Amino acid sequence: MLCSHVDKLFDQGLITFDDKGQIMRSKHLPISLLQKIGIPDNSKLLFRNLTDKNKKTEILEYMKYHREKIFKK
């Protein structure tokens, strides 16, 4: 689950995450804005508590879709 301000950036395609959970910032989102709202450029999603392999696979598939179709590179 993402914080509301992070979720909004994600929904708008301004950030996404790679398969290791590392944040990826759109070139349309200034790094200064991330810093202003307290999101370090090296932020990561943690999958360690996600023990259901099917759910993890589902999330990783969605992340791939998000990177390819929604993320504004």
C-alpha cells in the first residue's frame, strides 16, 4: 500500500517501480518535488512481507504493465 501522495504520483504515471521495488521517476517530475514531499530518490517498495508467490507474481506483472503503459518516461 502506498501513501496517498505517492499513490497519486503513481496513478499519474510520474513514478513507477522496477522489479526490485526501486522507484523510477518520470523526466516530467522534478527531483526537487520528490524531495519536497519527503520521497528519497532511492526509495524502494519492500516485498519481503509478501509471502504469497502468486500475489507477488501478480504485483510484478502489474508493475511491468504500469512501466510500459502508464509511466511517463
